[in-house]
Amino acid sequence: MEQARRQVEHIAKINRWLNPANTHDDQQSHLAGIMPDSCNWVVSEPMLTALLSSSGSSTIIIQGLPGSGKTMVMSFLVDYMSTNVDSKVLFFFCKANEPEKHDALQVLRTLAWELLQLLPDFYDNLEPWYSESGRIILDSYSELQQMCQHYLRRCYRSTDPKIPKLIHIIAFSLAADAHIHLH
């Protein structure tokens, strides 16, 4: 009983340290705004079909002008992949008008937290990173980048069936780009 309580406290401390953005509420809100069949075209995009048929983990970056539909396409893809594809989806909605949603540090902290939700055994592995940081909130980009690279490499290289294929989806605006592009 005591060990279970300590584990719950440990997880809560690491969650506070990562301080993730609430992307799941964003996802539900955006899904509600998608017009029926308006994003079905994206499923037949050659780049996406190639990505989905690959055996490894992948990253999708959706870029375009503000208002060009990136968020709706991303929301559709997150929903589609979560229900139709044998992989786990990590995602982040970048929003220029919300400070906590357009910072690279926040993107990485949130993706790290989402990975922990899929692989809770990694919480114990984060203890050295958490203890060495000495911070209440992880605010060092270099530490976070190293940590994410370490754990994502472990996921990418793993043959353990408990570690799923990962797909990362990030949407952001680029003023110089007038169309939606999948990368």
C-alpha cells in the first residue's frame, strides 16, 4: 500500500515537472469543428499512405498559413490514426495566440508526457533526469532535448512488442507557405 502511494506521488511529481499542455481538450474541440467528409482526402495522400505502411515510427509536420486548415487536418489525422492504424499517436497543436502552445520547450514537454501515458514504465527511468534537474518545472531545452532523444531512440530501436510504433503529428504556421503540406 505504501509503495503504491509513493509511486502515485512520484508520477505526480514528474507530471508537474513536465508541465504538459492540454492537447486532448484541444483535440475534442477541433474534432467537433470538422465538417463531415471534409478531410477524407488526406488519407489517400501518397506520402501518408507510405508513412502508414512503414514499420517504423514517423513524424508528420503540417505547415501552412494561418486559417488554411492545418488544425482540422491534424485533428482528423489524430482521430483517424488513433482508431484505424496500428500505432500510437503523439500530437501537439501549436497556437500563435497562446504562449504555452507555441514554445518549442512546451511542445517537447507535452510530447514527452504523452509518451509516458503510453509507456508508464518509463516514469521510473526518468527519475535520474528529474533528480538531476533540481527544478520544479523542466525549463532547460537542452536537458529536455537530450531526454526526448534518449527515450525516442529507445522506442524507435526497440523490438519489444510492448513498445508501439509511434507517429508524431505537429501543426504550425509558416508565413511563407500558402498551402497545407505533409512532411
